[in-house]
Amino acid sequence: MTRDGAEHRPCGRGRPRSEQSRDAILQATLDLLEEAPLREISIQTIARRAKVGKATIYKWWPGKAYLALEAFLENTGRHAPIPDTGSARQDIMTHISMLSNFYLTRAGRIFAQFLAEGQSDPEFRKSFWDCFLSVRRRTVLPMLRRGVERGELRSDVDTDLVIDLLYAPMVYRLMIGHAPLDERAIQGYVTVLLEGLGTRVVDSRRK
Amino acid sequence: MTRDGAEHRPCGRGRPRSEQSRDAILQATLDLLEEAPLREISIQTIARRAKVGKATIYKWWPGKAYLALEAFLENTGRHAPIPDTGSARQDIMTHISMLSNFYLTRAGRIFAQFLAEGQSDPEFRKSFWDCFLSVRRRTVLPMLRRGVERGELRSDVDTDLVIDLLYAPMVYRLMIGHAPLDERAIQGYVTVLLEGLGTRVVDSRRK
Amino acid sequence: MTRDGAEHRPCGRGRPRSEQSRDAILQATLDLLEEAPLREISIQTIARRAKVGKATIYKWWPGKAYLALEAFLENTGRHAPIPDTGSARQDIMTHISMLSNFYLTRAGRIFAQFLAEGQSDPEFRKSFWDCFLSVRRRTVLPMLRRGVERGELRSDVDTDLVIDLLYAPMVYRLMIGHAPLDERAIQGYVTVLLEGLGTRVVDSRRK
Amino acid sequence: MTRDGAEHRPCGRGRPRSEQSRDAILQATLDLLEEAPLREISIQTIARRAKVGKATIYKWWPGKAYLALEAFLENTGRHAPIPDTGSARQDIMTHISMLSNFYLTRAGRIFAQFLAEGQSDPEFRKSFWDCFLSVRRRTVLPMLRRGVERGELRSDVDTDLVIDLLYAPMVYRLMIGHAPLDERAIQGYVTVLLEGLGTRVVDSRRK
DNA sequence: CGCTAACCGAGACGGTACGTCCAGTCTTGCT
DNA sequence: AGCAAGACTGGACGTACCGTCTCGGTTAGCG
């Protein structure tokens, strides 16, 4: 965790940071994110809601996006365990399906706003990647590796690229919103992708 | 085109809209988008740059995002023709490759900001879809259809879903920015996808 | 009449000025003055109300104050005839009393706004003087002269000064609004003034 | 003092109001009033001149008129002491003469603009009355009372009315501007008024 | 126990952009 | 040529936030 309110204390002198304020701020942020997009939430409003001085927020976070990110990570970011059923195909399908459920909740909308924020703030984009996205991707790696080791998945495709292929369609629908992210769509995505990612026994493929 | 400055006039009464002002506004917007993200551009600045009254902008566009969209469509949106080489696989690879080049230009960054804007403004999301995204998707349809008719592509996958699969990885990399959108990546994406989307002659697939 | 819409026509060429528009504009102005002070009335509003182009107004009047003045003169400015009862004291009392009634109507409020306008627009102040105030003052002159000739009024006081003394208290109360301009007040003013302005024969008045 | 920036603070919490800003705002207002009528001064200009945020002005004053009033009261409103020579006639003449000098300065023009403002803003009219006019009038009361007690002035005329009569002509000339407010005019006014207001012993005056 | 450092709430501050409104000017086509 | 309609530049309006800055007051650990 890089750009959020964690390390600051040089030594134990002086009054320590108020955990109560910190919690109130994060909670107020989450509450407000229920009602409005991040953009329309002002730091003033968060401060008022949390009964906290504006300066206290600026002291610990560089901006509302970072604040929202920390709130998100602490309260909403726990999700999508990696299954291990013995079948990579089954694992992937289950994982993606669970992930899609995550994207369908309020958390999904917040996630989308983080991506949006990143488009005009490269520094935040980096933070989001470091604190959330890269962690997630690292987490699924073993699952894919198992598939490759068992010979279920092709070994000649870069893992990063595989993850992109698996995650991208969901994110794409989330951001564009042209069609619902329902079970049918997920099924379709994964089916096609597994077809392309899987190995074949005989493989007298295509004319 | 729905929410941008097009139809307004009931009849030919009154002073007609100044095409000169319109062009100056759109040009100023494009110029400014070279230097900063949409978020950081104020309508005041656009007006000043275009030597135009702020009210003139508000009269014809509901906000800077719509303004940017119109500028984008008029000056940057022409690209990525649909190839027809006789081979659907070849067509797709060429198309996606050309499209990735588009995303690598300044236009790509602007495109990303439109998606970002859509996360906090549903109305704009709709406009962006109507004026750009849906048009693009409609345009590739024939290409895919040809592939299906020629027996090159599976016919049991919904076309919308196919398009999602083709476009999503590029957009995903564009927004997250964790890795470059280079030719190697594109090759990887398309190769895997075509594997999954293609038909097979014998198809004694997999155990 | 100097700065209002009177002379403009060089010759009889072209379409003549529309009397209908002129009347509609003046009427709209009067109507609006019923509801709001001159300050809060915009030329746009007048034009809309009169179903007239804004340019038509600007063509014939230099500003809304002049427009209001012309409307005022034409529709409201007729009032306060000069009595001639044979007694100057009686004449004055009657005249001032009638005038105070004028100031109590909507016309009084409009009159006050003309004075107000004059405080920031010397040119308009001049117009108001020329078109209205000076005319009024000239009108009362004979009345005062009769009083002097008959020996009722002192001859050693400048007439302009007398008129100031007679009119000022009403205008003062009108503008400050600290007390009503009722009959009692008028009686008080005039009584004292006549005492000061009148001649005396022997006059062993009052203890 | 009612509607100006005085009391607002509930207690000593928060950063205290900046006296420096307050002074800079009032000074800038006075400076600008030297050059232009109140109407033509924008709050933006005041803020710029005082190097102050616009919001700071709006926080403490409801409009530029109130702001100008406070500046006026603080820097210009101190004047016209009430003389006490033993002769009410002498006192009055001196007082009015001094007052007329006040009206001849820049302060006079500002005073006129306050009256003007009051014609379209009743609330400000009230403020002006409360903060300035009524105070002034209360101040002269003792002078008049002395005159009555000494038998120099009539006791049967309402004091408010007397003050109106004394002050009105000056204000009238100030607002209409048809003739200068010189010593001759003042002499004339007061002479006539004292004639009307004074008591007489035997008084076989004037042929 | 008192000192001192760092925290905290409250809220005023200079500044910038917002979106609206109006002034005054201009360009149409109709009368 | 006058007119209605209405678009134009320009600029002030009053509001909302931003991020910074004082205040007075609180809460630790250290001396």
C-alpha cells in the first residue's frame, strides 16, 4: 500500500492518530458512494458527514480517490476466492462467474469509477494497480499454472495475456453498459475462451 | 446523434447559427485535449481559446463531454476500415491490429476519457454508445457474418458477444495501462480468440 | 424631448416606424413596472412581453430608463392641475395636497426610480429634468407669481428656491420612506412653509 | 447595525475572521466609489482590487450596497457636529451649513446612491435608515429641543417634521442636481424655514 | 506533574470554475 | 427600410469546492 494513510509516524511523540476519525471518514465515504458517483462527492461533504475537519482528510490522503480506494479495500475488496476443483476449466468458469457477481454489486460500480479516475490521474492509476489489480491477478496465477501443468491449458500463451482475456470482457461490459453482465454472457465468454486456451489431444485442427 | 448540437431550429427565422463559432469551439476542444485530460479542461478555457462567449457553448452542448464527443467524431472518428480479404481470420486480425493503432494515438486517450465520463454520467454513456460505439459495432458485423457464412467462424456464438471478446482486451489494456498495447499483445489476443471462435473440420476435439 | 424615440426619420423612404410596436413596448414597460422596480426589469423581458425584437427597442431608445420615462410621460404624467382660487395660500395647499396623492400611487414609485436612475446616469438625469421636472416647475410658477403680486407671498425669495422648499419634503419622504406621506404630514409641511413664505401686515400672532 | 458584517460568530471556534481582508475590502470599495457610481462597480472588481476571494465578500455582506454602507460609515460618516451657541437659529444655520458641505463632497454622491439603492431594495433602505439616517436625526433632536425650551422655536410642530423640512431641500438638490448646493441656497432655505418655525414676540416685521 | 509535540474540529481564506442571465450588436428573411 | 426572431461576444452574477491556513482545545509520552 503506497499512497494511502499508513506510514507517517516518525516516533511515538505527540498525540497519536485518531482511529475513530479514520474509521468515520472511511465509513462516510462508503456511505456517500452508495448514493452518488465519486465525482460528485466533495471532500467537504465527506468531512461534514464524518464530523471531521477537512484538514484531517488532507493530512492522511492525497485526494478523495485514494480515500475511496482505501475504504473500498478495507470493506469491500474481500471476494472471489480461487477454487481448486481439480479441473482448470471448472476452476476458471467458477472464478469468473463469482467475479461477475462481484462486479454486479455496488462494488462493481466503485471499481469502474476507479478505472475512470485513472484515466485522468496516472498516479492514482498506479495506486489502484498496486493495491488492487495486481494483487488480484497474482492471486489467480496458481490456478492457471495448475491448468498448464495438468496439460489442460496451452502453455504457449503468456499468463498475463490469459488473465487479460479472462477479465477484459467483464470490465468491458461494466464500463460500456450496453448489455447486462448476466450468467448467459459469462458462459458465452468463458466457453469461447476455454476453447481457445485449451489444449487438444489429436488436434488435427482446422482444414 | 442525439444530445449534441445538431437540431434545434424550428424554421429559418432569426440569425442562423455561426458555423465559424462552432468550428472554433470544436477545434479549441481538440487542441486542449492534446494537453490535458478532459476533466482538467474547463469550459471557460475552451471559450477563451475559441474566442467565443461561454453561453454559446452552453447553448449547443449540455457539457464539455458532449462537446468533446462531437469534436472527436468529426475530426478523429474516421478510421479502421473493415477489410475483406476473403479470409475471416485474416480480416479480423487486420481489423483488430488497425484498431489497436487507433487506440495508441491521442484518440485512444480521448476514447478512454469518454468511457470514464460515462461512469458518472449515464446520459453521456448513452450518447457515446449511440454516436460511436454502436456504430462501430454495427460496422464490423458484416465481416463476422461473412466468416460464419463461409464456415470459418462458429455460428453458435452471439455476434454481440464475439465483438465484446474482440474489442474488450484492447480497451482493458487501454484503461488499466499495465502493459503496452503492442503488436505482440494483439497477436496473442487474436490468436487465442480465433482458436476459440473458429470452426473445425474433423473436430474430434479434446478427449 | 431630447433622448427619447421621437426624431429619427430622414425622409419617407422605406417602411415607416410601427406605431403598434411602439405602443406595445410602452405598455409592456408600464405593466412590468407594476410588478418590479426598474432595475430588475430587463430589456429582454420587455421585448418578450411586447412580442417585439430587442433591436427595435435599442433602435428607438438608448436604454430602459428612457423607455420607462416615455411610457411614464405618456400614460401617467398627467396630473396635478394648478388651482387658482384667489388665495395663494389656498392654492399652494391644494396643489401640494394633490401632488402628494400623485406620489402615493404607483406613479410615485416610478418617479422615485427615475431619481434613483439619475444618480448613476447623469445623461438620464438631464432627460428627466428636461422632460418632466422642469416642466412641472414651470407650471407652478404663475401660481407663485400671483401670490407675490397680490402681496401674499414674500417677494425677496427666489422662486426656484420656493419651489424646492415646497416639493422637497414630499420627495424626501418618498425616497427615505421613514414615515407615510399622509395628509397630516402635508398639512404640517405647508403650514410651516407658508408661515415662512408669507408676508405679514401687523401680525402680533402667537403669544 | 443590522445587515452588515458584524456579528456572525457563535463562539471562538475556527479560524477567526481576517481583519486585514475586511479592511482591504472596505478600502477597495471606497477607492472604487471615487471613480464610478455604485451601480457600475462589480463585486468581482472589488474582490480583485482587495486581493480577496469573491466568496469572502459574499460571506460577510449580502451585497455591494451593504458593503459600501459599512465602508461609508467607517470612513466617511463622521461629521457635522451639533453646535450649541445659545441661539437655536444660529445652531440650525451652522448645522445645515456644515451638512451641506458634507453633501458637496464625494460622501454626498455616495449618500445619494444609497438613497437610489433603497428605491429598488427595501431591505437596504431599512439598513440605511437604521445605520445612518435615524442616527443622524436622533443626534439633532437635542438642538431642536433646546430651541423649543428657550422659546425660540414653535412647540406645536412635530420634531420629525421639522427635521424633514430642514434636511429635505438639501437632499432634493443633491438628487435632482438642477442647481448647485451653495451657501446662497442654504441661506435661503434656512431663512425661510426659520421664519416659519420661529416664535414671535411682537413682531411688527416687514412693511 | 507539567511540558511539549502532534493531533483534532471548526471554519475563514484566496482562488477557480460553474451554469445563468443580461447588455448590446449582428444577421437572417419577411413585410 | 423597418421588423421579429434569435444567435453572437462579453462579462457579472452568486454558489460550490479546492487545498491551505489559523484558531482553541485535546491527548499522548517524556522529562
